[in-house]
Amino acid sequence: MSSVIRLQDVTKSYFLGEEEVHAVSGINLSIQKKEYISILGSSGSGKSTLMHMIGLLDSPTSGKIFLNDQDISKLSDDELSMMRNNNVGFVFQQFNLINKFTVLENVILPAKYTRSKLDFDPVQRAEELLKRFGIYDRRNFYPNKISGGQQQRVAVARALIMKPQIILADEPTGNLDSKTGDEIMDLLESLNKETGVTVVIVTHEREIAARTRKQIFIRDGKVVDKYL
Amino acid sequence: MKSAIVSQTEIIHLFKSAIVDLKRNKVRSFLTSLGIMIGVLSVVMLIALGLGLKNYIKGQFESMGANMIMILPGSGFTGGGGFSGAGVVGGAEFDERDVTTLRRVRGIDYIVPVTMKAVTVEANGKDVFGYVMGVNDEAFKMFNTKTIAGSLFSKGAGTSQAKIAVLGYTAAEKLFTNPKEGVGQVVRFSDQRFKVVGVAEKKGDPEQDSAVYVPYKSIYGSLNPKKTFWAIYLGVKDEKQLTQVKKDTEEALLKRYKEDDFSVTEQSEILSTVNQIFNILNLVLIAIGSISLLVGGIGIMNIMYATVTERIKEIGIRRAVGATRKDILLQFLMESVVVSLLGGLLGLIFSILIVLVVRFFFPAAVNGLAVAIALLVSGGIGVFFGVFPARKAASLPPIEAIRYE
């Protein structure tokens, strides 16, 4: 089996006062290497919670998550941090760049937290990525001085800097106009094709989801066959 | 690969990003470190002044030589818990007979009977306040006095009733403007006229510099009608004999006086008492100064808590891209340590500048202890008061932090 991520009976619940709420309940799914896939669900469907668990930012209440067939449910916070650093790249709707750092500094930030020896020079790789994304001339700008589309490219570059196996994009086009959104989607698609990085798009927009090769529909915290 | 130890490159990176963050809020960073700056300033200054006072007092005693024994009336400096000088009721009144007795003690280098009176000295149409010191010629050996003009008392003159005087530098300067011109002039006090035979070089000791030295017998009947001495100072030839000489001196005096009527004290005893007093004084001063350091530390903690709240989103982003709790903890800890050290350093620099100015009037000194306290304590305060906000930052769940708006 060559799944990057496999979820086995994963449930995430929390309490709202006395009432127990299942944000995600009993999900089984696996995402293969080199896959280009979307998770489609409406707001409140549990898709974000699911993404956070896939991205090792959150841990399930019950069930197991495997990353490269390693059960990560029992890992410590430090080990999860290192796994995120090595294996997962995030792209958020809000871009989530650090405004006091320049574009280049934002892109190399994950490399500051690595615990292993890198087989590349972070600055050099960051510059290559920025060149490729057409924003090299913005490398010394601060994020709030460049456009949203450019910021999202920076975020994608940051997600890629550590050569992760998987990129998780949470509504990556949500804050962009449709043209810029399309460009970001093109970028993610080409990255998947050219580098083989697994790309998971989390969205509530059918059109966005339709661009990926495979879709997973989420409703009320469960995987369903059809998106309604 | 890495465990509990923080590597050097990590420290450098943490330090750099701390500087970046502190620079972003220059005014706030400065105000935060101001608290520590004032704290360090007050501690260092208090130590410097305490030390200066100690050095000053020590210098006063040491200028009279280390192998010295002081004979004072009363139960004395170390025994009675304070100076009990001349005129203490029930104390011995030393006179010429005691000097003669003491001359027989073996191992003595010099004996100086001292009479001291504060008077107004007139000369050259001016009058100044000064001390008349009735001494013998050996006093100059004791004080290690040299002249800039004229000469000191000769052996015979020092024990005679000759109306001659050696002026301290300041006294001569006040009376004659150019101190050297005092030689050969006449000074008057208590209706007595004394011819100035010499002017002493500047000693830096206000009492000695404003003194008018006269042969002790020359003021018998006038300033010293009872022909008694304020104290008798003995010099010992060899430091090793100090204890023996002191014992012999006591025995010699006990033939005439009761035990409680006089005291025989070594210079070193006085010095150690002075040291003790000032060590305690210094501790009290440090404790007082530390209160402002504490306040400064609380200021740092307060600001760091605000900083953490302000930067929850940033913490979330850093955690998402792989920062561990320890990374976040160290980041915030480094910031508070840098702010605190900055304050410590500024405080140290300012106190050194102030001490340099104060030194014109007073021998204040910044010593290694003060520097060590400034840097270690301010660094320590950064860690101590920074660790709580930093722990708060580190313990934020990444998922909540990154969603925070």
C-alpha cells in the first residue's frame, strides 16, 4: 500500500456545554502518494477538523491516523511538530504569513525548525521557488505590501520548502478573486504533476473540487457518496 | 539529533529574531527595559557609593600605616561598640608620664601623643576653620607626611614648646592662596602666634589637609591646659611583633589605669570592624535596590504576557510549520532575556558614567561584583519573569492559535 495518509475510524468530538458534538465521526479514508484530491464539504461539515487531523495539527478523539503507515496517534507533541515540519505543507485561506518577516524569510521559516540535516540550502531553494512562482522580485517585500495572489504564492513556496510529501490547502482560493484563484489552482496542479507531491484541497466550492482528480465528500462529519 | 541542549546556531537564530521583534516595538521595548535599567542603576550606584564610603574610611585609617596601635581612653573602639574619644567620663587621661612609660616597651618604632582641637586660624588677614594637632616630630613619620615647602619639625623642636607650625595643604592654600608662601609667615589661633616652618603636600584626607601641626607641648596651658592627650599612637617596627607589643603596652598601662579606662587597638582590628559594618551596609543597600529590580521584572512579565496575546496567530503559524513547544518557549524567553539584559547593560553604562562624575568628589567605585550583579541579575530576571508568559505561548494548542483572529 502506498498511502501517504490513512485514517481508520477517526472520530473527533468536543463538548459544547453538556452536549457532545462529533465534528468528525468514524471516518475511514486513505490518500495515495502523488494524488491530487479535494475534500468537499459545506461550512460546519467537519472538513476543516478533518484537514487539521490529516495535517497533524490536531489529534483524533478515537481512531488511528497513519502517516506512511506509521501510527501517529501515539506520538508526542514534539514528534508531531517534527513530522509536520518534514512531511506536511500548509496553505491557508488567510495566507497566514508572518507580516514582520520578508517574503524570503517567510518561505525559509520552516527550515529554521528542522531537526534533521537538510540536503539543500533553504535560501537557495526558496529563491528557486520564488523564481518559479514569478515573485522573485518581491522576495524582500513584506507580505502586506504584495497582492493576495502573490501572498498565496509565497504561502505555497513556504509549504514546499521542506520538500513535503503532502500539501494541505484549506480553501486556498477563498480570499482571492476567481482569476487569481484559478492561477493558484493551476500552480498547485502543476506542482502535483511535476514533483509528485500529494495535494489535498479542502473547499466548499464544487468548481474548485471539480478540478482535482478525485473528490471526497464530507457531510455532518462523515464521508458520503454524493455532495448535496 | 538534538535533545535538551540548545545549539549555538539555534541561540543565534533566537537572538536575531528576538532583536527583530524588539525593534518592531522600539518604544515599548525601551520602556520595558527602562524598569530593569533603573533597577540595575540603583543597585550598582548603591554598591558603588557603599564601596566608595568603605574605601574612603579605610583610606583614612590606612594612611596612618598598617603597623599602628591606637591607645584611646575609655573601653575603646572594638569593645564598647563605638568610638569613645577624649573626654569620656571615667576614661584615662593620658599625659607625658604615659609617653615615657611606653618608650620602654620593646619593638616600638614611634610614639605620637595627639591633642586635637578645632579652632579658627588667622593669618594674612583671613581666618579659616582648621584642626590644631598637637603632636611630636614622629607624627610625620606616622602620617607619612612630606613637605612641599619649608621643613617638618626637627627631633628637638617636636618635643619642645617652640611656637612653630606645619600647615596642611588646604589650610595653607586657604590662608595664603599659594600654599608655598605660607612658610615664614605667622598664624594665630587662641591668642597664640605660631611661625609656619613648613607646608605639607596634599594628602586627600580633609582632616590632615586642613590641620595645623604644632609641637604638643607648645599648646600646654593654652589649648591644652590639663596637659593631657586625646590619644597616643604607637608604631611597631615589625608587623610580627604587633601582638606582643600590644600586650606589653596594655601591661605597662595597667600599672596606672584600670582595664576599662583605656583601650589598645590595632589598626587591623579597626579595619576589620569597618569592613564588617560596610559589608552589612552594602547588603542592605543591595536589598533596597533590588526592590526596583523586582518592579522592573514584573514590568517585563506584564509586557511579555501582552506580547504573547498579540502574537497568538504568529505562534500558530510557527507551530504549523513545525516549531515545537520548546522552540516557542525559547523564542519568548529569549525576548525577555534580551530586553532585560539590554536594561541591565544600559543601567551599567549609566551608573559607570555617574560614578565617573561622582569620583571628582568621592571615591565611589564600580567593582566586578556590581558588573556581575548587573548582568547576571538582569539576565536572571529576564528568565524568571519571562518564563511564565513564554510557557503560556508554548502551551497554546496550535490549532486554536492558528485560527485566532
